[in-house]
Amino acid sequence: PMRCVFVQFRCQPGKTYEVADAIYDREVVSELYSTSVEYDLIAKIYIPDEEDVGHFLSGALFDIPGIQRTLTTMTFKAF
């Protein structure tokens, strides 16, 4: 089974497209969108249940140059 998380990325000015390309190159996101709010990008990511979310995201995405800040939202089955 997999756990769904959403990660928002705030990028350094002028780096959003480079960051988006690098995220796609890692082949770990299900969907990636540009946003018009406080953050520049939002990604939908499925993480295997046996993986630690923080370690998985740190190793898979958070070392990409040009990322200033991230915000991870965990999801839970409600219905």
C-alpha cells in the first residue's frame, strides 16, 4: 500500500522551471503543478507505507538546487 502526500515547493527567483524539470527527472511524483499562491509548485507523491516520509522526501527531492522551502501535507483516508 501507498501513502499520498502533497509537497509544495517555494523556489529561488527564476529557478521554478529548473526545479520542476529536476523534480520530473527524479520520477517520484505522480502529478506536478505550478501554483499561484505562496509556493511555486505542488506535487502529489505516493510513498510506500514502509518508508519513512521525511527520509524518503529528503533523499528523493529535497536536495534539488533552487528549492528555498517546502511544505509537506500528509493525507489520511477519511471516508
